[in-house]
Amino acid sequence: MTSSVTHLWRLLKWGRTLARHGALRGIENDPITPPQVRRLARIARFGTRQPPHPDYARALQDIGPAAIKLGQALSTRPDLVGERAAQNLSLLQDDLPPAPFAAIKRTIETSFDAPLASLFAEFNEVPVGAASIAQVHRATTTDGRDVAVKVLRPGIEEEFAEALETYEWAAAYVERYGGEARRLRPRLVVAHFRQWTARELDLQREAASASELKENMVAEPDFYVPEIDWRRTARRVLTLEWMPGVKLNDRGALIAAGHDCPKLARTLVRAFLRQAVVDGFFHADLHHGNLFALPDGKIAAIDFGIMGRIDRRARVWLAEILYGLITGNYRRVAEIHFEAQYVPGHHSVDEFATALRAAGEPIRGLPVKDISVGRMLESLFTITRDFDMPTQPHLLLLQKTMVMEEGVATALDPDINMWETAEPFLKEWIRSELGPEAYYADRITDTVRAIKKVPELIHRIDHYYPPPGAAPPAPPLPEVAIVERGNLWGHALTAVAAAVAGAAIAALFLR
């Protein structure tokens, strides 16, 4: 187990880097920052030259790949880091100098226990892209197929493991401050970040995600997921079909190639709604660089390292919430929040409905180009604070993806109305999921599941209420914290580490 001294040393190094880019200034100015953290932030930046405006993105890029990924995760949390910081973090470029080809070749040959020439007839040593976790090379297989080969950077797993340990250690101390820090649940944020990066660091799991998404998207023939080459895919190497298309951020090239941009925008919206609402399994990194318009007019997606899941119950609530906002039925949206226990029961449903109306009415019926997504999110996050709503990480990932997908669709068709595009799809899905046929089917399913539990229930009754003369079950053993004996300096150093960690990690988790 890593010592507190090691965590403290890492945090101090990161804190000084953040300070040089002015990233600690927001902590000092935020009214919700505890006084002791504000004082420690001043100490951390002592002696550094402060730029006129904080540059969180540049600071995290200087810290390294794990910090870049953390910054990308935090860019989806304006409630956690503030609207201005979230906007700055959204500029993070996941773009680094490539690793030497010799190391990449060694990774491929080690993964398959075979020479590179036996796998690929041609392999371009210059990558087409190099990100913080992996880089991509174009190649041709020995059977003549054009493919993209994604390879993890050497040593990246170890680097992430060290950083995650320190994030978890520091988040625990931040949460101990209570109040707003506890409501925002930084430990849960780090836990989800660990899950997120674990998927990205296992390229075989990424391949499985792509395969699952491809099966789900059969119902949307205009949205294409490339084929996986399983023979040339392993934990550290992913090989998939090469996508010969135009990136969706180049509108001029799309028009020159004869693509119907409004149609592409509608395809993207429908594909995302099918993923998120119907299947509950969605591509959570739908930015321009991961989407291509193919020559036949279809949209192709790549990079399946970040995927989101929502269970059926949450999907029904989500569909009803979206449909309620579209139709202006704020009362029903409020009721859904209380039924889902997103809002504590001591609040008023009517007051919550009024707060939702204040956020929703200014944007209803407007084209996306006239809607400030930042302003809308600011209103919604204010509601979460006013009504003591704990953060819901699975919905936050979905929300981030919705904002990203909305940006791509708007770039394709500035006049698209997301609400009108989504309404027919959501209305039909809600009818099929919440109509009488679905209701009775759910009741039958629930009854059968209840009947199947009867034998287990009888077994538990026998266990906890044994017949006379039988030995009673052993009582549960209490959890006892084991404290190692140490000297006075050891205890003092631990106390100092805890205090300084709160300040340093606050730079990452608090405004």
C-alpha cells in the first residue's frame, strides 16, 4: 500500500503545477470553499507567478495523461468545478507526442507472441493519432484488409494506477469536510473515473463494447460501427476496420462530398436516443473526431473506450423526463424525480415543478443555435443544489454525452431543433414501454420472479429461526480498525498530509 508521504509528495507536485497556471485561484474565491482549504491554497501558490486567467486545461496537460483524463471527466461536472472551469477543461486536447515505434512494435509482438510481419502485410510506422492512453496506426492485414490498429502507450497502466491511488486518498479527505463537498461525493466521482479508465486501458473490453453496440444498432442502418478483427485484438492491441470517411467537424468537406448535413444531424440524434433510451448502452464520447460520414451517407463511430449504461427503470424515467420537458409537463417531470428518489422527500413537488419550469420555458421551441446550453445547465445545477439532490454519476455521463452530441448536430445543421427531432422517437418508445401491453407484461414478470424467491425465503427463515435445540447463528463480528504503533513524528506527518491533501485535491474537485 502506498504511504501517505508518497500521496502527499505527488499532490504537492501537482498542486505547484496547478498554481503556476492560476488554477488554485478559483478555490480562494469560491464562497463554498472551507476557510482552512482557502488558506492552504494560498500557501500552495506562494512564490508562483499567476497568469491573468486560470488555465486548468494547460495545467492538467503538464501534469500528465492521467490528469488529462481526469480533466475530461471533470469537464462534464460544472456543478463540481464551476461553469467557467468546465468550459476551460472542455478544451483539453488528448493529443501527445507518439511513443517510439520500436516500443509499439514490441507491444504488438508480445501481445500475440508473433512477429509483426506475420500479422500485417503493411504497417505505417507514423501514427494517424497519438492520445494520452493509446496511439493509432494504419495497416493492411496479411489477407489484404485495411485496418486501424490501436496500441496502448508503454507503461501507461502503471502511471494510471499510481495516480488513481492518490486521487482516492485525497478525495476521502475532501469528503470529510462535509457540507457541499460531501453532497458532491468526490469519492464516488473517483470511483467512476476508475471504472472509466479501466475500460479504456483494456482494449479487448473496448472491442467487446464495439461489438455489442454494433448488434444493438441494427435498427439504425444509417449508423455504422466498424467490424472488429478479433484475431489481431488483445488487451493492449485493438484492430478494427478502417473508416474511409469525412470527419463531421469539416462541414465544407461534407458539402463538397455531396452529403446531406441536416440528414446526418437527424441520424446522429436518432442513433443516440436509441442507444441511451432504448438499449441503455451508449457511446459516451461522441465528439467530432470520433464520427465520420461515409461515402454512402452513413455515420460511422470509432473509439469505444468510454461507454455508458443505464438500467431499464432509469431509462423509463429519463424518457419521461425528456418528454415532459418537450411537452411542458413540468409537474410530471417533478413527480418522476421524487419517485426516483433523486430529490429528498422533505421538499415540495410543486416547488420543484416550478423550478423546472423556470429552467425549461426559456428554451422550449427555440432552435439549438438560440439556446445557451451553459445557461441551461447552470439553471439545472442550481436546482440540484437548492433541492439537495445528490449527484447521479450515470446520469451525469449521459448528460455530458447529450451536450457533446448536441454540439455535433448543431454544427451539421445550425437550425435543427433537438426537441422536435426527439419528440416522435420518445413518444413512440414511451407508448411501447408504458402502454397497457407493457404494463401487464411487467406485472407477469414481477409475479414469476416473486414466486421463484419463495424457496430462498423459506431457507432464510430456517436459517434465522432454527428449530428448538439447534445452535443459533453466530453473531456478526464488529469491524475493528487496526492502528499500527508508530512514533510521534509519524502521527504528526499523517496529520499534515491530511491537511495539505485537502487543499491540493480541492484544486481538482472544488471550484
